[in-house]
Amino acid sequence: MRTVKQILITLTLVTLAFPVFGQTAVLDHLKKVVSKDENSLNIDKTALLVQMNPTEAVQMVRHGEGEILRRLPDNYYLVSGNISDESKLIRKPFFVVDSRWKWDESIFALNNHKKVSFYVQIISNDNKVIGELVEKFDLRWVNGGIYQGSGKRSDLVELAKSPAVNYISLESGEVQEESRVIDLNLNPNRVSKLHHLYPDLRGQQMTISIKERSYDSQDLDLRGRSLLSGLEDEQLSNHATEMATIIAGAGNSFVTGYGVAPEAQITASSFENLFPDPIEHFSSLNSYLQNHSYGTVIENEYGLGAQQYDQQVASNPEVLHVFSIGNSGLETPESGTYQGVTNYANITGNFKTAKNILTVGATDSVGRSINFSSRGPAFDGRVKPEISAYSLVGSSNAAALVSGTATLMQQYYYETFNAYPRSDLIKALLIAGSDDLGHPGPDYERGFGVMNASRSMKLLEKSNYWVDTLTVSTVNTEVIVVPDQIEKLTVVLNWVDPAANAGDQRVLINDLDLMLISPKKDTIRPWVLSTLPEVLELQKEATRGTDIVNTIEFLSIEFPEAGEYQVIVSGNKLLSDHQMYSLAYHMDLTDVFEWDYPVRGSNFPYNGETGTYFRWSSSLDFTKGDLYYRYLEGDWKLIRSGIDLKRGYLRWGMANSLENGIVEAMMIVDQDTFKTDPFVVSQELKASVEIDCADSVLISWALRQGIDYYEIRQPGEQKLELVHTTTDTSFMVYSPQNTYFNIRPQIDNYQYLPSTTFNYQQQGAGCFVKSFYHEEVNDEGILLKLELSSVYGIDSVVIDQVNYLGRQRLVNVRNVAKELRFLDANPIQGLNEHEATIYFNNGEKLMVTATGTYYLTEKSVLVFPNPVPGDKLASFYTKELTSFSDLKIYDKHGGIVLSKVLYSSREVVSLHDLRAGLYFYVIDMEGEQHRGKIIIN
């Protein structure tokens, strides 16, 4: 063994000749923490900064000569190990660094006296050592070997010196939801088509975990399908409820509440713990997918969160974590590799930089990137997001769409093989089936493509994939037979990579390589992107090359020649003895036109109000087409001519103004016609509550022409259940046990858009009578207004005047309308009351009284109540007041005890300062005086 003195001599010589550090903050910081203290060197645990190529690093580890502590740019490594004369490692120039190599980059810039919250990773099997650290630094256990604490920079210096401490980081724990408004449309990503092609796949027997705050398990679209996990957040969240609805909504509320996997079970886990849930959370609930629609600040680094998620999936490859990429696309990172690069590398949370998860970006309804959606690359140049999906309000919703789709794929695989698929297989299938829009290959906005749910499911159904294992220094070869008339061949390789070290600047451990050998023996390599930290570089189109950063390799060829293609998977730099991987492929046929939307039974507009797109896939030689529509058996009408078929979509706004009916569309291309399945044009049915009585409820809706019948449904334990059918436009329910109703029009086995599911008790209908009130009409009388919620079963309505003189019949209405108006032209002086009696055809009657009103007839002034009661409030009504008048009140001796100006014809005057007794009032209205007595009790 070399002595400490010999090591220091070597160090001194090497320091003079050591090559220049790469231009990264981490390397710069490590250069500054070179140890100069002989006594600080522990020969067995020395951290050495060494530059070597990746192959040398792999060989060092495989031969047991050292352990990689950190992977840094420019092929620098922090390593530890036994240093001997025979070691190949010692023959390379190196620095010895002190324990601050365990810090993340942000700690180096930390103010010495500022107290901060930090996470620390402790690797030790000695409970005593852990206990001492916990007590000394006041640490709180968070997850696995992760603890949280707070302290100053000096505390972090001391903490790093412990051999049991592996990493200290300031990564953010301030979590936030990443969208606020539900935005559910299953058409852009072909989920509706998936439902049409695979009607039995609805998520049955699958369980999806939603990590954030708790969703409302009693929501109409989620009820009856929740499993308790023991990890739920105490707080309910509309955002969590919306994510659960997008993933697994049953559509009980309306069509926009129908999610991707509407019969799946769901469970909740709080995001107060940002680290992975215990694996028991998944295994005990039989759950293999978790949705994460939240983020923190822009934090593009491989921290403890990213490492822990990679580690969990590496140990449990069937578990798939789906994350939203973030909503900070217009922000610029202030630190890290891409510091200052405008609108790029703005991923919200270091856990999203993990390799073995799936991050999702947002696109608009035709697959264009949206500026609010965060972009890659990851800190080391990896493609982020890996895939994108529709959402106009936040990447949260896009992630939920992908989670629901992945769940249906897991279901199909399980029902076929009685086992759950590897997460890398699901990722490979999703990417291979995605729409590669724009220039070929990935980009840092939409990732490797925009999700096409039905196509990815077809690849799974047709077994267009392999799952295999690669061993050290071996090459695996598969063959894809490409027939004639293929427009495009896409091949995707993905693997679950071992977790890197927290703080690594390069995190790929097992580097696999993909390439194709064509029938003519040409070599075709994957698409790669520039990783240079400049906006123009990151905007460049992908080129072919060798990918050395991603665990996903994406290769596509347009118009490949027919024949056998060898798919080569190799791995010359495997750190592990073996590496499993998944490979999926897809072939687009030439000269094909296929409708994606509408599918049979679809509705235009999809939600009854928003313009909806026709969607198709076309590889026809002709580039233009004419689109027509007609009602079944009717005449064809032109929608638009000269449509660009390669565009793949057309918005049909006029559907909002069409009459309801069953429609089909047709694209004419040259002499060929391509018809859609019949679909529905309709708007939301508007139902209203006519009557809400103690023992009965009447619901009605507008007539729709051509309807065969209407279904009345109410929520059951999980789904809406049929309770009645009718050909009428109203429905009477007696003694209802459920307060919610839904009305669905049906015609020829097609369903028009239903009503929103509504709570009849919240409609304010009342029991036939909505209101009965009066308005005083000077010099004419009292106008009575009776508003009925329904005239159902009413024979007649009688209105009577009721006063101290008795009851007098005012009107008997036989032709009853919902709103009745009648003028009582002969009211009495003072209080007038009126009563309405509703007579029904079945002999029953209903009486209702209007609130009494005071009226002035022969007298111009009315004071009431008189005598004035204990509250000493008197109402002064004046009939002829034009602007204002003076009120004076005198006691029985003639002294003025109150003087007030009356500004309106009806005022309440407080007499609180007057004792009980007899008083006199005088009201002067423009010279005309009115006098009277007041008695105060």
C-alpha cells in the first residue's frame, strides 16, 4: 500500500499537470475542495477525481478496483477504492477531494449563516450510527434512507464528514398541483377509437394510484371504486378529483366525465411525501401504475427523488410512474447545465429527471406543442418529456390521459398472459405507436411523439415487440420482415436502467445501442438531438447517430425497401452482468385511408358545444380530398373541398347549428370514397324540474324530433342505472329515494347527448308554486303575480281577496299558464291579503298566500302598526309624495319630540327615544298637511 506521504507527493505533482476542468459548476466546485490536510486522508475511503473514458470506468468497477461515487461531465468521475501500486487507477492523474463532494451544487453557493431545509441520504446498517446522526443534526425520517433536516452551511460541512452520509441536497419540497380546470377530450389522442376497437377494455380489475391530495371518492363519476391505501392526504382537492376523472371517470355526470379507464379502481396517496411510496402500497392493492400530476420549482438535476424512483422501478419493473412535465415552459432555468437558456430545460422537480419513469408534455387538440408546457432536455441531455398528450390547461391533464391509456394496455397484457407487463415495454409501445409530428425523430417539446392510444394498443395486440436480455459483450439480433408498400418503419428500444448516484451529472449506467441493418446491408442508427446549452442548438432537427444518454432509442425510416431488417441491440459498456430491455416496432402502410374520428356512435360536437375535429390517417398518393356529410338516407352536402389529406384533421364548427340526427361523412379522393361509421349530431338535452313536492317530483325536457324513447337513469353504486323509459317529454317520480337524475334520448340504438346529471332538490322548483307576490300600482290597485313551476294536472286556479270584510273572489282561471297576472282594482285602505287555490284534475287542491301589502285609497297617509309595539318602529306610507316631506311628532303638550325628512313614500321611522303614551304627527307635503294620532305601547 502507498503511504499518505506518497499519496500527497503524487497529488502535488498531478495538481500541476492536471488537465483543465470542464466548464461546469460541479467540476469547478470540486476543484476548490481538493484536500490539503494529510490527516484527513482515509486511504480506504478516499474520494478521487479522475478523468477516464466510459469503458475504463466500467472495467474499473467490474474488476473491483473502485466504486463510482459521481459521474461528471467530460468523462470525469469521482471514485473510491483501494489504492495500491498494482491499481490501474493510480496510474491516472487524480485529485483527492474532501467530504464536500457529497453536496449538491446549490450548497456551494449557500450563505454561511443562512438556515436552510435539506435532505440527506444515509447508507448504513448500523442503527447506532444512524441514531447518533439523527440526534446530533435533528433529522426527521422521510423515506427509505432519506432524512430531512434544517441547518447552516457549517452543519452541512460537518454532516458530510460522516462515512454513513452519501448525499446532501437542497432539493425543493414545496409541491404544487399543475392545472386547475378539467379539460377532458378523448378524441385527439385516439382514446375514443381505442374504446371503439376494444369495447371490453375499461380498466376492470385494475387499480390506479393517484399521488397528490385526495380526490372526492363520493363524486358521481368516481363513487364505489375507491380503495383505501392508508397513505391518503387529509385534504380533498378538486384537482385530484379532476385527475381521477380523466383517468377513470364513469361518465355519470355527463360525457365530459367519462375517463379513459371508466371501470378501474382508484386509490390515493399524499404528495406531502415526494419520494416513492413503499412498494407495499402497490403490491397490497394490486396496483402497477401511479399518476403524478404535480411539481415543485424548476429543478433540472438528478437528486434524491429521481434516484429513488429509478431505484424502485429497477427493483420492481412492472410499476409505471407517470409524471406531468410541468407548466413552466415560458420560464428560464437560473442554474444547472442549461442556466439562462430561454424556455428550455424548465422541468419542475428533480424527480421528473428519473430515467425509468414516463414524463408527459401537453399539446393542443391537433398535436402542436403549447408554450406553457415545460420542455427538456434533462440536465444531461436526455429527451424530456418522453411523450405528449392533449391538454389546453396543464400538463397534469395530459399525464392523466397517458396514465389511463397505459392502464388499459396493462389490462390487455394481464388478460392475455396472466402477468403484468414491464413498464419499459409499455413505454416502448406508447412511443412506437405515437404520432411523430413535424420533422422525424424526437424534440424537446413533444418528446418522442404525441400519444396515439389505439395504435399503441394494436401493437400490443399484434405482438409487435420483444422483451429480451442482453449480457456483457454480446449482441442480440431480431428480424423484422418489411413487406412492400410500407410508408414508414419505426423501432423503439427502452430499458429499465439501474439507478445512478444522486448528484450524478451523467446518469446512464448500462448503455445499450440500437441499429438496423437493411436488406442491402446499410446501417441505420437512431435519431439523436443536440445537447449543447444554446437555444438554436436545442431547436435543431434530430440527426442520426449513436445515443449515449437516453434509455430510449428511437429509429424510423420512411419508405423502407422490402425485405428482412436485422434489429441489432448491443451493449459494450454494461456495468451489470445483464440488462433486460423491451423493443417495439410499427409499420405504416402506403395507399391507406383510415378514419380515426368519428367512430360509430360518436357525437358532434363531442360535448354538445365545442367545435369538433374530423380525424383520419392517410398515406394515399393523392394529397387532396373533398369531405361531405348527410343524414342517413339523405342527400350528400359538401363540407369542404380541396382538403390537405396529410394534415389529418378538419374542424367542423357548423355541427353546432345542425338539427339533431344520425349522420355519416364521406371523404372523396380521386375516384375513391371513404365513409365514416354513422355518428350522432346533437346538443346537450336540457332537463328541468317542474314540481318538487314532498311526495312527488316532475321532470320535463324539450321535445326532440325522431326520438324513439328516453331513458331515465339514476346513480347506482358505481354506474347510472336505468329506472324508467318513456316516449313522453316528462316523468313523474313518486317518493324518490335518489335525488339525482339523468335523461338519455335514444334512437335506432344510438344515444343522443344526455342531460347533465342533476340534483332535483337544487333546482328550486317548489311544489307547483315558484312564487306568489304583489306590486302596488298607484291609483290602479295591487298587481298579483303567480308563477307556477308546472301546469301538469292542474284544472283551474282561483285567486281571492282576504281581509277583515271576509273573502271575495277575484278570478277563476280555467286555461292555466305557468305565469298568471291579475290586477286587484278594489283594494281596501290598509293591509290587503290574497290567497290562490290550485285545483287539480284528481280532486286535490293546493293553497298559497301572498305576503300582505298595505294600500292607500281615500287617505293620503297611513301609519302602521298603530298602536306602535315594543320595538318602537313605525311605517309611514304617503300616497302623493313627489320629492320629500317633513314629519314632525308632538307630545300631548304640543312640544316637538321628533323632526325628520321623509325621502320616500314608504319609510320606517324609529321612535325609540319616545316614552309610551299618546302623540300627534303632522306630515307637510308641499304645503298640504296631514295630521293624525300615534299611540306607543
